[in-house]
Amino acid sequence: MSVRNFVTAIIGLIALVGCGKSNGNSGNTGNTGNNNPPGSTTKINPVTASATCDFDIGDTALTNHGWTKTFDDEFTGDLSNWNLQVGGMRGVLQCNEPGNAQIVNGVLQITSKHDTVTGPKTVNNDTTATFDFTSALLTTKQSFSANSTTPKVRLVARVKVARGYGVTSLFWTYGSGAWPTTGEIDCLEVQGNTTKTYSTDYKFGTIPGTSLTSGTLLYNPTNEDLANCYHVYTMEWTQNSLNSYLDGKLVEVKTTGGYIGSLFGTSQNVSLSLPVGGWFYDTTLKSTDIQCGGIMYVDYVKVFTSN
């Protein structure tokens, strides 16, 4: 996810203090909203990606070609593979609560809610704050790395993104330590009001809180509404490029920004989240306009490595 300036360190320990509810309100279900990419000042892929509704792909499509599966969560049991964060984060409006992430019929459901709560101002912070929204943030306990031993990593998730102005469905990775000194890879970012476009990005820096990359965010228009059904999002991480696939088809080869090579050898944890507000929505965002109640559905998350 493009956590950008609002992530300092999301190191995977669950905070001890939860978010206490008080007089919560039910959220709206949202609507399809504007399905056009963001403004012309951003980088937009000139080729519309071809998506296939409810696409799926078997493991053998990779394992028969030299890939080794190193992580597989199909959400048929519990969430023991994940750390569920508790508390707020700089730049977003929700308090993350474990209860907003539930496994239902073999699918992980992350729900954003308009719900007044009191909880940690930031994850692992003893200072409390009042929030008008809740959602969830999950991070794998296991980390992964493209390095000299396994120079290629494929991060795969089958997702049906959430609708709703003000929320963003995210499938991303980050390194343990001060952001962005250990990197960040954004495999899937979809604003709930532009669900026919998904973006990818990455971040790296040598000073905590400051990313050195620029011009790396790319919006990819698609021929399908990504909130209507499931799609498979794959990010192939190599030493010199980040290659994004949608439903088995190559959409983008990212080599710009100057720091992809700096990610090589870093350890990354996979994360799933549905933040309210944040970088994708500017300062004109009003709480009264936010359409909560949307659900991000995740069928599975898998990681493969190759030489």
C-alpha cells in the first residue's frame, strides 16, 4: 500500500489495548462512483488491462515452471498466520480493530465501518484518541525476500475490492524497521470510488520518514469493475524490476524510480488493509462524504520463490 508519509513503523506486534466502542453508527454500502482514473497530472498506463471476472489460477501454473510455494493462506481456518494491528495510524481516519477482519465461508472479509471508538492513537501507543471509523490491518508473521538465493518472488492475492468513496483496498508489503528504510512494495491499490482502476508503487529511503522514489506510482485502467468479482493480482519482485500481473496477464513492468535494486535483499511482510481516508484522498475529504460499510474480500494470499 502507498502508506507514504503516514507509516512510520508497523512492526507486527498486536497492541495490548483495543478500541472501545461507543454509540457506533452503521455505515453505508457505498456505490460505484466515478470509474475514471485520477487526474491527468498522474501517470496512467495508456493500455487498458484486460481483466477476467472471477479469474483463478492453479499453483501448478507456477510450480511446473520452477517456482516454489513458500506461503499459502486460503482462509479455511483461523488468522494465526497474521498479526492483527490495533490502533490508528498517521494520515488515516480509522482505528484498526481485529474484529473488522473475519473469515466467512473460506474468505477473509475486511470491513470498514462508521463507528465511534476510543483506542490507541497509533499502533503500540499508550496515548488514546477518538475515531469515527474502524477497519482492519493484517500483516504476515512470515517475511519474504528477493535475494541472491531466491532472486525472484511472486506475491499473489485473489481479491474482490471494496466500494465506497473514502476507502482504499490494499495488498502490499513493507520491511521491518523505520519506513521507508527497509522498503515498501504496493501490489494493489484501489480507491473505492474508482474501481475500474488499480495502481502499483514502491518506496525506499535511507532516512526514516522520507522516500527517495518519485514517479513510481502508476494507475492501470481495466475493462472490468474490480469490485464486481474476484481477480488475481500478482507482483513479481526481481532485482531490477517489479512486474505486475492481473488475472495472469502482464500489465506493467516497473523499472523507474532508481531504487528497485535497493529493495533486493530486504525482508518484506505481506499486508492487507482497507484504510479510511489517507494519501489517496486529499484535504477536501469530508467525513460526512465517506461511504463506509464496504468489504474487501480476500480468497487467498500466496508467495512463490524462484531462482
